[in-house]
Amino acid sequence: MTRIKHWHTFTLLAGLLAWNGTAAAQVATMPDTAGICTGFEKTFNVLTNDSGDELELTAILIGPAFGSATFTPDGNITLFYADGEEFDPTDAIIYAAQDTSGEIGIGYFTILVMNGDDCVWPGDANDDALVNNADVLPLGLFFEDNGPVRPDLSVEWTAQYSIDWEYPSLLEITDRKHADTNGDGVINNDDLSPIYDNYGEEHAKGTAMEGGDGFPPLGIDFYADTIFSGAEVNIPLYLGTEDIPASNIYGLAFTLYFDNDLIVPGSMSVTFNTGWLSSDTGMLISFNREDHPNGLFDVAVSRTNKTSATGYGHIGTVSFVMEDNLAGKITGGTTMVFNMCPDDPTISNALGGYSYAEALDLTCDSVLVLDLTASVANLNSRGWSVYPNPVTTNLFIQTENSPGITYQIFDPSGRMLQAGPVIHDKQPILLSDIAPGTYLLVLTDAEGMQYTQTIIKIND
């Protein structure tokens, strides 16, 4: 590798240019342009657009005025401009390339230089030095805005030169160029990909966020007290109440914390197809990312119509599938409590303002999970039986004169459909009003011990 210092004379260049005029048909060099950020070394190949027989880069005839440059024969030029030192926003290199016959071509490489603090890191759409679900919010805020294409369309996690978009605005917000995460000059759904690709990456600049509660609630609502193993669960996600509505909301990002032992990996999703956040606009941009080993699910959603909304209640649906075999995960019985909590929120408004946990009352919820695989044996061990199963109209519970027993019937989502005492040794339960499907029967004895059985309802 050869290190080049800047030359302040063009004498040699003039001679080479005159000589190269006779070889123009053999070696053709094309002008190149690339951007670089101070404080970050970057390598470019200047022979990619040039033509000739097995070209080699033989010399840098004139180096950059302020930065440093090294090169290798395969055409790579590595540049570095130090932080805090003087630089020209437009610098240049002139180089010589030679083919196998010895013919030489002269190439011109324009270097666009920018302060490293102003550069784009692909995926860090809000320019806070961290790629996470909060970076979806600027995409909604600036949706379908256009600006200059980045010279380097790479989504590699490094500082990348990007011209300011310079939208006229009264908003105190980061430049839109950061939200154009893939650098193609337009902000849209395609800019989600670099957020996924670089998720969790950090760089030097950062901000701290304070937490708090006591404001409009953000939470989920297990509308049933019990769900059972193997169930497909859909629960509402809500923001605000009638007494404390959520005001001036444009976008929302948060993390759901859950017990990863009880949910099938990859089965969780959060959708925003219905609810007050989307009721007056047909277009939302949303983001889901599951970190199952750590029990984390990152979520973000944003409007795209440049207008905030105020409301309360349902904004989306959380869906997942419970593990169907909880053996070894539930100890001391056939039930355990499943908890789910939202945390780490970021809220945006249409003016580009942000607030965090201090602006919301984060509300957890829990539900009782019944393990069907373990509980069927328990019911049989008591000498009890349930028949016929499948059932059309009347289900009979045989309990051999055990006093103080009650029954409950739950649908797959955990909603209780029927309940009552078991009075007779052969207690009939009328199921004619229940739709065909799979249900859960729970028997509770006088000591409070629970025993369960899956029942299947079919048509007459």
C-alpha cells in the first residue's frame, strides 16, 4: 500500500495528460464521485467505471487537499479526514491507471466531505445514535417526502455522507435525510428494511430518556381470567381512556415484555388495522420485531397523513399462540400466571415533538394459564368422567357424589361461557347454544383444586 501526500504542482499531470491523448482508445477513465464523513475511514474503488485490459491503479498524481489517501493496485483508495481539522466540502484526487500493454489513463475522483456529526447512519431515522422501534416514527412523520439521493446507497452500519434535505419548516426536528434510511431519496415503507437490518446498533452520539406514569394509559386487556395451553389468543391493545384520552398522537413505539416459556416462538404479532389511531386515515406504517429468547417484542406504528389524532380505547390487537405442552414449565399444579407489560414508549406528534414514559401510564395485565396436557390425567385420577365427548347437546359430568364441585366452560380465547354447581352425581350440562368447536371444562372441588378436560362440540 502506498501513501500519497498532496501535490501543489500540476507539471507532471500536464505531461501525463498530453501523453495519454495518444492512448485514449486503450484506457478510458470515467469521473467518480463519493462522499465521506470526518472521523471515519472509507474505501472506494475508482476503477469500477473505467475500461481497459486488466487495469491497475499505479499512482495518485494529486492527492486530497486536506485528508489523507492510500491506494492499492486493484483500484481501492482509502480516505480519512480527521475530526476537528480543516476540510474543504469538495475535494479531489487525480490518479493514473495502466493496462497490460502499458497504456495509461488519467482519472478524476471527486470527494464530498461532511462533518461526521451530520452524517447518516442507516436505520437511525431519528438520529439518536440507536436503531430501535422508535426509528419507525420519523418514517410516518415524513412519509412520501423526497430529497437528494445519497451518493452511497449502502445500508452498511457506518457514517454515510448525505446532503441535507433542507425542507422549510418551523419544526425543531432532525433533518429528513436520516429518515431516508436506504438513501434512495424518498421516505416510504422501503426504509423499514435498514431498521430491521441494523436493529440494536449504536454509535457515539446518544440521548437519555426519563420514565414516569400517571397519564393516559397504554396497555393490553386480557378480557378473560383464564386461557389454556395451545390457544390462539387475540387481545386488544389500548391507549387512553374516556376520562384521560391520549392527545396529539402521530406515532407510538414501545416494547412488550412477556414470558417466553409460554408462547410459541414466532407466533406473536401486533396489528393496527382497526382503532381510533387509524379511523380517519387509511394508511399507517408499522413495525414488529420479536426477540423471543429475551421475552421482548418491539412495536411501532405511525400515521402518514401529517396530522395528529386524539382519542381513547382500542388501537390494535396483540396476537400469539400459547405453547400446547407446558410440561416442566408449570410447577406445583396445572396453572400459572402469564404476564404481559408494555414499556420503553416513545410518542411522536405531527410537529416532530417526542415524549417518553413520563407521558403515559404503562399498564400490565395477567391471565391464568391452564395446562391441558397435565390436567386430563388429574381429572381421571379423581375417578371423574365427562361424556359423551365429542358432544352434540347434553354433556354429563360423573363425579361419584363428591360434594361442593363447580364447573366452568371456556372458549379458546379464555372467555367463560357457562358456570354453575355440580349438584347431581350425573350432572347434565346443556350445550345446544354453544357453536361447534373446542372448549375447556374446568371442575373445581370443595378444596379449590382444579381439574380440566378438553371437550369438542359438534353439530347434531
